Amino acid sequence: MIPGAWLARFRQIEVLDLDPLARPLFAIRHGRALDRLGVRWHWHGLDALAYLEEMLVRWPDAVLFFDNLLGQQIYRCAEGEVLERWLESLHGALRGRLWGSVHDYLSGAARAAGSAFAVPIKFELSAEGGVRCLNRVTEGEPRSDHAPDPYRSYGVLDTGQSHGVLDTGQSHELSHERLYQQAGGRGIWQDHLTAGIFPVGTRGVMIPWRFSQTRLHWLQAAWVDARAQ
């Protein structure tokens, strides 16, 4: 899911992943290009979250990016309230950092035609704990140069709607029900308990990802620049 051009912006990359297949896949997709550009990359077959505190100490100036990780923790922690509290505490542990995440927010069965209406949506997290939908979003909008942006190319996530536009007319609360309806949801959907990961005021994008012909995931993606904290 990470564009190689974004990885090439760094001098050194430390990759942590428990999955034994992740290393060869990363090497096939990115390894040769990074080696050719002189970007040093090192693999660690570790649980990144279990070693988070150690990572922060070891690489005090590193940019951190959680790639499709935080939304998977519902499958590892049976206690939903415990998990939510931990995820909500994460941005406090990352004070002083530039960090980002793309993760599952909501997922479930959807009509095959649902993705025709599910397009990327800009959001802002309100002080009341809600997710406020902002104005229309298109892939062609100018990007900010002050922060890395690996989820900008929606085509990398194979949404099938890389040039989609949502014209809201006005801002409104982006509830689970709205996302469900826009995706053509069917049955009961999975809340991945990631609503509290980013701090209040964070702006990002909701990305529809058609996981299969019958299933759609809403991914939440944003960057947090907490270096001044």
C-alpha cells in the first residue's frame, strides 16, 4: 500500500512486521529500487506495537507510519474497552513526533455497485468526538509539502474510484450510518474501534477500499505533526 516514490524520500527506513511473508514481499516491491537509490532499509521481525516504547527511544527523530496495522488490533484484543483506551492513548505517547496512520475504520458486506458511490472523503475530528465531513475531495488537489503523504494516491489502494468526488454542499457529521449507506452496506458491519486514534482537530481522508466483490472497508488516514508539543 506504500508508494515507492514516498519511501525514496528517506535516507534510512526501519521496517517492523510480524508476518514472515512481509519481508520478501517488501523486498520484491521496493527493495531493488531503494537499494539502487542508496536508501538503507532494515527489517525487524518484531511486533511494532509491543516494541513501540523501545522504538521511540532508539530512533528519537524518526517519522513513524503505521501501515494497515492499528485497525487489526480488534482481532488480537478481546476486550474492546481496553483496546479503545489504548488506541486513544497512542497520540499522547507520540508527542513530539511526525506520525501517520492508515487503518481500517469500518468494514462489512456491501453491494457490488456500492463502490460507485463510495468516494474519498476529507474529514476533521471535532472537539465533541465526532467526525466532521469537509468539502469535496479529488485526487488532483494540491498536496502539502510539509508532511509525507503515502496514502495520497488512492489508486494504490485499488478503490476503483481514484477520481471520485463527494460534493457535500456543506459540512456534516460523518456517522457510521452515512458511511454504511454510501458504501451500499448490507448486514452488520465491523467497527474497528479506531475512532480515537488521532487527536482532536486532525484532518485526513476516509478512503473506500473494495476488499472483494462483496466486502468494502473504509480506511481512515491522516498525518499528525506533534513536533511542537
